[in-house]
Amino acid sequence: MLLRVAIGIVMEIKNVAAELAAHPEGSFLDVVPFNGGHIGACSITGVSPVWEMHPDTDEWFYILEGEFEMTLLTGETPQHVVVEAGSTFVVPKGVWHKPGASKGSKFMYLTPGQTLHSEKDDPRDL
């Protein structure tokens, strides 16, 4: 839905639950535009097959439903955290991470910059 708030100014309103329900699980959706990027949403079960990293920006997450899992490569051994619905967190720029949800989860995210992907066991080994 578009709402005209003033002459020439339009605000887009989206129902995130409806957007997620209308797309297959695992779809990364651009829900609404934000400062030249998008606020996104996704519903997943399982673990991402690839690592990702954002060299120039942090990435924000808000967990809508379920338990969300994040594996981070920050030291000698991977760090695995489980985050419950209602929680929010930021993955700092430059940190390789892999999202997942063994029992399923729905979440929102904001990634304003570049995203790099890797299928290596440890993408820090170049």
C-alpha cells in the first residue's frame, strides 16, 4: 500500500507476514526501500550453504519468529549463537557469517552495502 503523506511524498506500507507467506521459504525479499538499499525479510529452515561477508557495512537482523542461528568466523574456531524471536543484533562489517534455523525462523535484515559469498570451509583462507 502506498500512502501519500504530503505533496510529492509517498510512504510505502507492507505487511511483512503477508509478504513472507506469498513467497517460497528461503526467498530473500526486498520488503521496502531504505536509504538507497532495502529492508529485507526471509523465512528459512536449515543452514545456508554459503558463508557471507559485508566488507563495507554492518548487517542488522531482527528475529520475527522461531530460533535463529548464526555462525561467525571471528577467532580460531567458529562461534555459534542461537537468538530467539524478538531479539535483534548486528554482525560487524568484515565478519564472515552463516545464517540458519534448524527448526525454522522468520527474520528481517538490513544490508546496505556489498555482499561477498564463499563456499569454502573457511573463507578467511584465501
